[in-house]
Amino acid sequence: MDIAPELPQGLQWLNAPGGSLHEQRGRIVALAFVNAASAWCGQRLNEIAQLQARYLGRLQALAVHVPRFDSERDPQQALKRLRRHGVSMPIGHDADWVAWQRFGIEAWPTVLLIDGEGHIRHRLVGLEPLAELERMVATLCDGLQSPPDDDLDTPRELHPEPRTALRFPTGLAVTGERLFVADSGHHRVLECTHSGRILRQFGMKAAGFADGELTLAGFCRPHGLVLEREALYVADTGNHALRHVNLFTGTVNTLCGNGRPGDAVEGVVRSPRNVALNHPHALALVNNRVYLAQAGDNRIWSYDLGNHELRQRAGSGQLDVRDGSGAMAAFAQPVALAAVHQALYVCDAVGSAVRSMQLRSGVVQTLLGQGLWEFGNEDGPRDTARLQNPQAIALSPDAPQMWIADSGNGSLRMLRLGGGELTTVALPRPLQGPAGLAVAAGAVWIAETDAHQVLRYDIASGELSTVAIEE
């Protein structure tokens, strides 16, 4: 068994003191190497946090963030992204990949289980089943003495997020009179006026998975929203479920999803809670079908509202930017959808790409983006333009324009469809982690996720204003 090397002295701890591995002797350490942009890493960190709570005082979880994008070299941007996943354990920022190389890491996520004497006992690459991870942790913890009471306290976060009306808002849906917001960090969906007054809250404002009326229902980090008349559909990402809100009665019910990530299976959904989904992140509605972008399996699925059939539409499951038909194509963490006529547009976050899928044929083509490691901040023709970790797209209802929340560059971009070029919208300031867009009432509505607020960009005047969300 190898003794774990010590963490680099220059490792910057972002939210809580992590200390050295030597200081953790006598307890098990789960040392997770992660990337903030990865849905898989967010899932692994939440699973480790659950185990730490179960083995309190005997297991210490530490995360080391290694940037993929240039924007993630900014420690505050990295911290914000990890907090979106609900992460509160100590996070070390390995901006120059020093710890990554010292520990011989080759892929995200990688978890090293280090015993009480400092030996690396297990190296888990990717997403081993949670049951297997817990079995390893339990075996290592069995030989440890019960910790004293004063050793049961977990490190407190330094400089936590401020208390605001919204916490990491993401998905938006807008009508002529209403604004719907996925208040992801508060695990709820809000119905507001355009001026921001909250009319109704769906969800109990705490993570849960329950159907029912208004505040009795439970969501967990909801993201994508799509609205049709009195039906609001919600990509309940943290619960790995597709939810339906009846706006007339105010009730919430589950269409499919069992609360845990898993491999979806095609077929008619007869028992919604027996169906597995994997990080459904975004939704679009076409011809009575809800299309789902699943960031966890890199595929596009559909759920037929008439016969309740779940079908795989495109994507091999491999993390890649590859064109083709149906399962021959590959996506790189699809996080946003927009539909018009028989075309579905897909925003690939990790691929820094925008793709199109023909609904009749399933053919996928890349509009913007060159590959997994090709990103930047260039306007111009599609073959030279670059995005960086985009998080949302939206279409103008009366013009062939696509709006893009280019989160890694802190900007709002616009692509003219039909062969047009990519341009950057002139805003008075950079945006902080935008991850939601909607176009309605002459405006682009922006979820400025890391700033915990919603903005309104007036298309005609160019004015950018804050929507004051309040009870």
C-alpha cells in the first residue's frame, strides 16, 4: 500500500480550512478530485457528503478542484459552481494542476480513500455505484475508535453565500404576464409578475421529493422549465425526475423518475417512480412530447404526454462533440434546449457547443463548437467563433435569432440562424454565471445564477435592469 503524498503547500482552500493529510491521521479521508462544470463530479461529491454525515468523525471528505476551462481558474467562479451542486465540504483549488500530477490523477471524478495511517487503500475513477463506495468506507471505518464528541464538528464554511430572495436561480419561463423561476438553491419554483412580485411558490424551500399542493411538494435543485397553457414542466435535476405542475389547481406530480440517478429504459411509463433518469437538466415541448436533455448520460430523450412513452432520441452516451444520426451522435453534457418547428437546439456545456437535431430524422449537426477542449471568446463566422462553457439558449419568437448565455465568458451572445455569425451583446457589465434564458415581451430574461438574481435585457433599447424578486 502506498503512503499518500502530502497536499501541495500552496493549495488554496476556498470555503473552509482543509489542512494537511497528516493532520487527518486517525480517520479515513475521502479525497475527491473534481471539476466544477461536471455533473458527474457534483453527484459524487453529494454522495461523499452523505457518507461523511453517516460516519461522522471517522470520515473526512476533502475536495480538490482542478479547472477544465480558463474561467474556472478564478477561484470564486469555481466555488460558485460547486456551491450550485450543494457542496459545502472543504474545497482546495488546484489552479495549476499540481496536486493532480502529484497524486497521478487521470480523470474526473477520482476519489482516493486514505486510511487512518495515511495509506491509499482505494482509487475510484468515474462513478462507481454508491453502495460499493459505502462498502469500502464502512470496511475502513470499522477498525477506528469512536471519535470524541469535540471531534464531531464539521468545518464551517467561510464567507457563505448571502441570504437573498433567490439562491442560484436557473431555468426561466415567461409569458405575457408571468415570470416563472427555478430557484434551484432553495429547491422551489416561483411564479412571479414581470416586476418580480412572488405570487405562488411550488416547493417547500427545502430539498425533498414529494408530490402534492404548492408548498407541500418537494423539489431538489430544479433547473429547466417549459410552459404550455396551464401546465408547467420541471426538470427536477437533483431528484432525477420529470415533474408536472398544474397551474390551475396548484398541484405537483411526478411523470417519471425515482429520485436516484440511473440508466433510463425506453418504453411506456406505467409506474413513474420505477423509472430511472440521470440528471435531467433541460426541457422543450414539441407536438405533445417533452424533450429532456440529460446531463448525466449525454443523451436526448422524449416523454410522450399522450401515451406516456419514454424514448431515446439521440446520443451515444459518450462525452463528445460528434455529429450523426440518433445514437451515432454524441453530446458533451447537454444542459439547455430550445425548439422551433421540427428542429431542436441543444446547448452542450462541456463541449462549449450549440447543436441542432432534426426531430423527424434524428440527425444532429454542430452549429458552434469544435470539440471537447476547444473553447474561447471569439465572435464571427461559425467555423472560427468560440464559446466557453455555455449554460443556456433561447429563441426569439419573431426573428431567426438564438440567444446564448455564455457563462464561462460572462456574456450574452447572439447567433443569427440560417448561416449568420456569432456576436456579443453589448452589456454595461459582465454577467456572473448566467445559466437561464427566456425571450418574451420584447426582452431577454436572464438568470444571473451566481449573483442570485434575474435580469431583464430590453432588446429595443439595450437597457439591462434587475427584476426585484420579493414576497
